[in-house]
Amino acid sequence: MKIIILCGGKGTRFAEETKVIPKPMIKIGGKPILNHIMNIYRKNGFKNFILALGYKSKVIKKHFYGKKDIKMISTGKETLTGGRLLRLKKYFKPNESFMLTYGDGVSNLNIKSLLKFHFNHKKIATITAVRPQLRFGELLIEGNKVKKFREKPQSDTGWVNGGFFVFNYKIFDYIKNDYTVLEKEPLEKLAKKKELMAYKHYGFWQCMDTLRDKLQLNKLIKLKKAPWIK
């Protein structure tokens, strides 16, 4: 099964590094986070990758040059997430299912369990739902008194998009053009039509949105406590 990894964004929050390299090439534990993401799939037995490139694509092409199980496709510098996916339509056959994720998030997700869930429900799309750790300590306040304090607990109020998707070919019917944001109209329409299912992942998940995230991921590797590597 093919895995699309969206690697075309500009990563503006990492301006100092992304002046030179694209965000997926930012190193965690000495190697690009993109390598870590691909290894998550590989250890589950999946290694047929399509990298949807855009910003600073030459850096990624050079890094993976000669790798036969990796297709590197330029999908435009300004193309949005849905548009990048649409540009890859020709690489899939009608009724074919495939996986997709972003180039900046790691998890100890069981990919085989995710796929089993997807094929059992027979809908167009599956999104992995996660409950991230809160960035700050949680306070329960009555009046001006702190009744309870928890240091950075996992959110128990709601689920968020964890970025590990499974789609079948029909997803392309919901994408208009380069400027379609996958997470907006396509997924919203699928949800309304009851064609979007959520696979709940209770384990580790972390995206690299900020420098703080990067430092935390590096710390986990240094301490040999990186759940996505085990």
C-alpha cells in the first residue's frame, strides 16, 4: 500500500532553519523528522512512499536520491494540502486505498490496526484522532483559590486530528483544485455524509509545530524514551 507524506509546506515557524531546508528535513536525534515518520510505517511493514514536494524540494530529492521505494513528486510551491493530494491522483487506480500523513508528526501508532479499522467500516476516509498533552499546567480555580493543579496533563476534553489518514480513491471527488485545504471542505463534507471515521489512538503522538516541540522530541531521544522508535 502506498503512503503519501505531505512535504511541501514552508514551515514559517522555524524560519531560521527553513530558510535553508524544508520543515520535514529538520533533524530530530541527528536525522530528519521525515526519516522518523517513514520508519514508523516501515516497522509496520509498509515502505512504498510518495513524497509530495513543494518548498525547497531539491533538498529532499538529494537526501533520498536513488531510493527505489520512494517517489518524489513536485506538487507546487504554493499548493495547499488538498491540492497536493489531487496532483497525485494519476498514481492511483480506481478503488485503490492509500495512507497519508504530514511531514512533521511522530507517533507509536499501530498502522496495521488503523488499516484494519478502515477496511472494516468501508467508508471513504479514516482520520486518526489523538488527545495531545496540554502545553501548560492545568488549573482548577474556585474564586481566586487554586483547588487543583496538574502539570501538563493529557487533554481529556476533546480529540484532535493526529494526521495519520487512510483514504480510498473516492477522496479525489471531494478536492477541487490546488487551493483546496484537505482539512476544510473535503473532510467537512465527508463528515456530513458519514463517510469519515475516527480511529482513536490513546498512545504517544507529537507534532513538531514549534521550537519547543522540537526540543521535546530531541530530549525524548536523548533519554531513550522516544515511543515512536521502540
